[in-house]
Amino acid sequence: METNRKPNRLIHEKSPYLLQHAYNPVDWYPWGEEAFAKAKKENKPIFLSIGYSTCHWCHVMAHESFEDEEVAAILNEKYIAIKVDREERTDIDSVYMRVCQMLTGHGGWPLSVFLTPEGKPFYAGTYFPKRSRYGHPGFIDVLTQLYDKYKENPNEIAKMAEQITKALEQSARASGTERLSLEAIEKEYRQLSNSFDAVYGGFGGAPKFPIPHMLMFLMRYYQWKRDERALLMVEKTLNGMANGGIYDHIGYGFARYSTDAMWLVPHFEKMLYDNALLAIAYTEAYQLTKNERYKEIAEQIIEFVEREMTSNDGAFYSAIDADSEGVEGKYYVWTPDEVMHALGSELGELYCRVYDITEEGNFEGKNVPNLIHTRMDRIAKRYGMTEEQLQEKLEQAREKLFAERSSRVYPHVDDKILTAWNALMIAALAKAAKVYEHRDYLQMAKRALSFIETNLFQDGRLMVRYRDGEAKHKGIIDDYAYLVWAYIEMYEATLDLSYLQKAKTCTEQMIDLFWDEEHGAFFMTGNDAEALIVREKEIYDGALPSGNSVAAVQLIRLARLTGDLTLLEKAEAIYKVFQCQVETYESGHTFFLQGLLLLEAPTVEVVLFGKQGDEKREQLIQKWQHSLAPNVFLLAAEHPAEVADIAPFASEYEPLGDETTVYVCENFACQQPTTDVESVVEQLFE
């Protein structure tokens, strides 16, 4: 970072992204009243730049334009320039990203939006080079022409801004009277099936994103319909990603996406949320198939997160940059000579053959290790080894290469702690702890959860992020919904009823702050938050499932566990509000549709009373925890009195003597209790 310049206002911020721009010659303002007041006073348009600290093209635009004196002079003279970290202010990003998509048909980061002093948008784009190239208009030309238009035709600009704002408001007022039907699930399945890449896995062409909730949807669809193609798509994709260069075969963890259709060349940044969601997807696939490779990948993801993305306090960092020393992927790629130097000729030659390390290279003359075209059985035979012996050799090589790589300049780490993303990682750890019986994962999850509860609540209000001793920005729907998800997963991993109680409390707060009493569904921002030009509702499941999608699924789960039918009514309302939106593009709502499956497919509530450690009790719990059974909800306690406050419907059920007793219920109507646990296990899971 340059320090020979005078810093701008961003020097006082905590966001790593804003601090990256603190020594730009641009006179940046953080989002806030000061910037808007100055724009109004001086009648200047606002240039709003939104990005995040590990974004490659954000770095490119920063270097080309925001560090450039010529560009800075134009911005400083003609505009009020505001810089926003999208990961801290998802609410701002969501509003103006929608504008960009409305105006241009696409979005992405860096996001560049031009506003009136009232914050109303009149032009938007993403990356602009300094001078026109790549089919993009030059930033200097855009700045100059828009400013001239703003000054010469203020009425036209005001009219355009008003039209865009009204269109935003209209999209935010979505409401419906009919609930989304099961046909949406079938259409979604057909869309995924039609876009499936049967050669390499995944959906669509390059660039190719993991989108794990698509796989989670397909696993649930497979369980519902027993359609083998659904499971084939899941396995082909999980195997393709694990073999590809998008997976870090030396240090573990997944990169953001693949620039090609083969999963070969990654966009090298690593995000916490991708790895959390992928850990969940691989774990659920293991539950379904018992394929040990999926367990291995999930455990390696967690090993990577623990080693490279965990703070001393046990919370999780946001992201690791694609670039090091200003070069994309430099930390991760290899030449054959580098491999030979680290491993010696014999082991080096074996590693290069297995992991596709060649003189020609597969990425800008160097190599991303991958297994896309590798046949381990053939290589083992060629070298006169068993496959087990080959794996031992390759593990020795990996450890040596990891040590060698560790001497390189490490990429920038965005070390802010985001509530929603941490909650997602906690959910992933809890699920892995439950399935793999790994107590260390549970301890990791508990430490991170304790960090959130201790540092990210201010006067009872959940906040978005923590960094350098400061919690900031009032939590949005995502923060609350993901935290409810984490609490429910922690309950399922431990059967500690206190987590269920916390899930209930957090859900009550979420409804109080975000629920739209007039139309239904959740606003993105709370009723106590800063007013933006529109109060949005988001349902699109992009790289991350939307807050409404996660909230809907967790409302259903919590209703089934506690018997609170008002939560089911809220969920039903959400599936009405977004009916039209989802029916236009089912593939963009794969997490949301998991909730519809929960509403429509048969569900079973199991109430279990028995002493901890009892063999029958543990038999049922273990079978449930090891199975992918999203439609089986288990409420467990030693005595009915323990669930009186949490699940009143079950508090009057009586155990049969001193034996472990099971009630199997459908829609809270329970069959006669039984102590024949084996038959219940057979009925539910065999």
C-alpha cells in the first residue's frame, strides 16, 4: 500500500477493502450523510464504487483508474466519490446491483453507479478500463460525458433517475395470492437437467460456478422421486470439481469459480461461504452415497478453513485474494522444474504425471495441479504399485509441495468477521461433526458461535461485521436467517435443547425486524435501519442463498421441531409472495425450492425420550444423524418436562416406564408410543 501520499477519508475505516483505497488520489468518502450533504450543497453527481477486497477486477480498476492522477482529478473536480464494501453493506450493494442488471442485463464487481445527490441512480456499469478497450467504454470518457449531461440536461437526468427508482420500488412490492406449486420443482429439475454438462459436471458453460445449493436441491429431489439422473448429476459435479484445478490439491479448499467448463483454471480467490456450502454439499452426498471421497473432501475443506481462515478467537475470515505480488494465481501455480526441485526427480516425475504438470502448462505457461484426465489405476499399474501405495507417495509429495509453497508470498487475507458467513461455516461444521462424529469440528463451531454471541450483538441487535475491535452495521435478514440455520444445525449435532431455544429467540427477533406485515416475506433491512431509496426483498439464490430462502427453510424446520404453526404460516406466505418471480426462472431459486419440498413432501416428527447413553436411544440418534433425512425431524430429551417451553405439543407425551420411548408423528399427530426402537429405525431409514 502506498504511504507517500496523503491519506483520504477511508483511512479511518475498518474495512480491508476501503483501506486498500485509503491512499488513492481520489477524494473518497465512505457511505454516509457527509457525502450526500456535500453533493447536494455543490450540486454534483455521485460516483458510487462497490467492490470487495479479494476481487481481481476491483484491483485492476483500482490500479488503472483510482490510483491514476488524471482520473482522480476528474473525479475530484466533477463528482462526489463514495466507496462501499459490498460484503459489509449487502443492502446497498443489492439495491444498486439490481439497477445495474436492469440497465445493462448483467452485473458484477466492481460495480460502478452514477447517482443524483439524493442517491437515485441514472447510469450503471461494472468494470471500466481507463481508456476504451475489451468492448468497454473508457472510464474517463464515461465520467466526462455523464457529467456534461448532468449539467446540461438536469431535467432529463432527474427524469431518468426517477423512472429507475420507481421500477425498483415496483419490483420490491412483490406480492401474491397463490402459493408456488410443485410444478416449480419439476420445472427446476428440467432446467438443471437440460443445462447439465454430462462430460465434466456442473451446469452451463464457462465460467462455471459451484453453486452447491443446486446440488443440495438435486439430492432432495432424488430422495423424493428416486430419479437416478438427479443423483448422477450431483456425483458427476462433485467428482468433477474435486478433480479440477478449482480445488487446491496442495493446500485444500475451493476457489471461487472455474474460468473454463472443465473446472481446470480457477479464479483463484477463496471465499469462506463457498467452502462452507461445499463442505455441506459433500457431507450430504456422503450421507446419501457413503462415498469416502466425499468425506475426505469435506474434511480437507475444514482443515483448510481451520488453518488459513480462522482467527485466534475462533471466528472465520471472509476471503483470500486471487493475487499475490500483483499477479493472479502466482501463489498456486507450478512449473515442472519447481516440482522437481521440491520433490526430486523420481517423486517429481510421478507427481507431474498424476497432476498434469507439463512444460507447456495449462495456465499462462505454468500449471494448476489437477486430476481431470488422471486414471489412478493405470498410473499405479504403470509404476508397479497398488493404488494405496500410490496414494501414500502422492501424500508425501503434497506435504513437501505445501511446505515449499508456504515460502512464497501469501495472498492478501480479508480478515473481517462477517456474521452471515460465519454462521454458514458453523452450520457446515455442525453438520460435519454430526455425520463424521468429529468432536473437534463441534469445538470449532462452538468457538465461532461464542464469538458471534459475544462480539456481534450490540444492545441485543445483531450486527453485520466485526473487525479490529469494532462491530458495525445493523444486521440484515441474511445475518439473522443464517444464524437461525447455525443454531438448528448445532441442535441436530448435539441435541442440546438450548440451541433450539436460541433458534426460536433469533427467529422472533427476525420476524419483528424484517417481516412485511402488509404483503408477507422479509425485507432485506430491518425496520430500525438506515432508509435507502427502496426497502428491498431478495429471493434470488446466487452464489449465496438469499435471506428469504434461508429464512423460509428454517421457519419450516423450526415449526416441525417445535409445533409452532405460526411459523409454517409465515413460510406459506413467503411462497405466495415470490410465486411470479420464481416461476420466471426456477434455476435461480434452488435453495428456496428446498423449502417447498419440505412443505409438500411427507414429513415425520419423531419425539424421543430416554436417558442419555441408553443403547436404544443412541441407536436411533446415530442412524438419524448419519442419514440424509431432511424430512425427519427429531426432538429428543430425557423427560417431557424439558421440552415444555420449546415444543409444547410434545410435553404431555409420556415415556413407557423407564425405557427409551419413541413417538412417530406426522403433522404433529402422533402414533402410539413404542419402545421398539429397531422397528422405528427400519421404518424411517431403511
